[in-house]
Amino acid sequence: MENFYDFIKENPSVKRLKINDVLFAEYRCPLSEFRFDIWSQQNYFIYVTSGKKKWFTAHQEILVQQGDCLFVRKGAHSVIQYFDDEFCALVMFFPDSFIRSILLENRIKLVETDQQSSWDSLFSIKPNELLTTYFHSFLSYLSSSNPPDNKLIELKFKELIILVATQAGDKKLCSYFAGLCKTGKPSLQEVMESNFAYPMNLEEYARLSNRSLSVFKRDFKNTFNTTPGKWLIQKRLDLAKYLLEHTDKSVTEISLDSGFKDVSHFSVAFRKKFDVTPLQYSKKHYEQVK
């Protein structure tokens, strides 16, 4: 899987500004793949300047196009590309710690509500004049021949967090921000439950949970009483079985949606667990439902 943050940070063709782990960039996506999976250890904002794309998870999907703004919680996500026009966007990455510090330092009052589910990873932000002006003003820094002082860039980063957190219409996102202010290291269970359906390796899961690999494995054993490999296979097979029973997707699609890297690996694992191939199980279930 592509690490979106690392791709933006390390790609020499991308215009960007960076202060510590906070990163702003102008992103131009080539019209190539229809669907791809990405992940990021940082939360990020996307402000679309042209084209359109769909971000989706097992629980949500949001289509964004010119003038739209989306906040994407750190983790793994799938993206569908549309080929009408080149997709261009302004992207800004923020670690949890930066968001938390800005909210606490400025004593911004936020309320957790039952509107925000723990599964929510995508937050659509209502576009307004302030937000549009903000992003376009930041874009001018990238084209400047004299880069602005780091202190000024840092203030602009902080401005976005305060701007979004004080917008009355974004209650779900504000509720998520309120939760960030109360927690330190992210819950390992929440990280895994939210991202198991993506073909990430253990090093990537560890990085996403702000742990070293050794600490990740130790905490995982204490939390789930099994190894990460066994747990991931079981969760992905259970999801695949559910999709075979409740959707008309092909075996190839279900393999992809369940986090397996290829259909062959999926078929072998499924047969070992359920004593039938995915295709046989699908046909058998279809006959029982008829």
C-alpha cells in the first residue's frame, strides 16, 4: 500500500512546505489507476481545486470535487479516481499531537456528541468563504520566490485547526477533535478494528499506532491474546464470509475489500478455514437463499 504522507513528503515533483511533522502541499494526481488503497500515519485535510475523487472505507464513502474540503483521519482508505479531469488538491497533514496542542493552548471548547461514531474516518467540511480564502492564501506561499519564515508558516498551520474547530456546522469533526484532547497514545483496538481490511504489514500497523514494532507486538498480545498475523487472517476471513453472504460482489472484489493481497492467497486461506472455496461458498449460499 502507498503511504500518502511519505509519498508527498519525499516526491521531488511535489511543491510543499514542512515544519516538523506538519506538511502542506499541492497534489496533482495522474489519471492512471481507477482504484487504489492508501494509508497515512497523519490526519490530513484535502481541499479540491479541480477534478473529483471518492474516498471510502467499509463504513463510509464521500465524493469530493472542486471547492470541497475533506478531513481524513489517520489510517487506511480506498480511493476511486474519475477520469473526467486531472485531480488537483491542496493537502495538509497534521499529527494528533499538533491538533491537540493547538486546541488546548487556545482553550477551544469542544463537545463530544453521539453523532460522531468511533468508525468515522472521513469528515466532509462545509465549504465557506473563510476556508476557501485560507487555502488559496496558503497556495501563494508555494509559488513565492522567497519562502516565508517558518514561524509564519507554523501560524498558518495553527490557523486552519482553529478555523475548522470553531465552525458551528462541523459537529462530527469537532466531536472527534474533542476526543483527541482527552487521549494520548491511540487505542490499539480502535486502530486495528478500523484498518484490518487493508493489506498493511506489521511495521505499518505499528507506525499507525505510534508504537515501535516490538511494543506493538507486546501490546497486541496483551489486548487480543493472540498474534497479529492470526488475528488479521481471522478478521479478514470473517469479513469476506459476510460479503459473500450479503453482497453480489465477485470473489476478486471481495478479496480486495477484505484486505488480501491477491485472490490466490484469499482462496487458499478461505478453503483452509471453511473447507470450501469462496466461489463454492457463494454458490452454496445463493442456492440456500433462493
